Amino acid sequence: MRIGIDIGSTTIKCVVLDDQGNLIHKSYERHFAMIKEKTQEVIKGLIDQFHITEPVVCAVSGSAGMGMANDLHIPFVQEVYATRNAVKKLAPETDVVIELGGED
């Protein structure tokens, strides 16, 4: 199981992939500037939903994610780099990607 959490300026997005890379969960929630509390809620929900009792692969991205990743000692992945890797894997014929963040 692999978990990716994107903590942006207004929202927290989360995906969970199974061992074969299939999407088994996704969520998109506003955090209303309660970033730590909402992130805890999302993670607790994943632990409960998937009965997680052992370590899983997890990474964080997003404008508010770097500090949290550092505090929690989990990998931080820069969004543009993550997007590049996803596009190379899922749509390798793509010439251009335009990424617009959750501008306030």
C-alpha cells in the first residue's frame, strides 16, 4: 500500500494505491486553515478504513506539506516533479502539462 497526501493552501488531497498500483481510495477536503487537525483526521480515517497496523509507504506534497513532512520525518515530493513522473508513466505521449494550484 502506498499513500500520497497533498497539503495545499486550501485543501488536502489523498490517494491510496494497492501493491499493484491500483487506486483504491481518494479524497479531497478543505482544511479551513486547520491543516494539522485535518491531516490527522485524514490519516486516522485511513488507518481505520484499511486497518493499518504496520508501516506503509507514504509521501507528502503541496505548499503546506514540506514543513509537515519534515516534522513527521516522511518524504516530501515537490508537486511539479510528482506531476512529471505521473505524466511520464500514465500519458507518455504528452507534450505539455499546465498545473494551476489552488490559488487563493
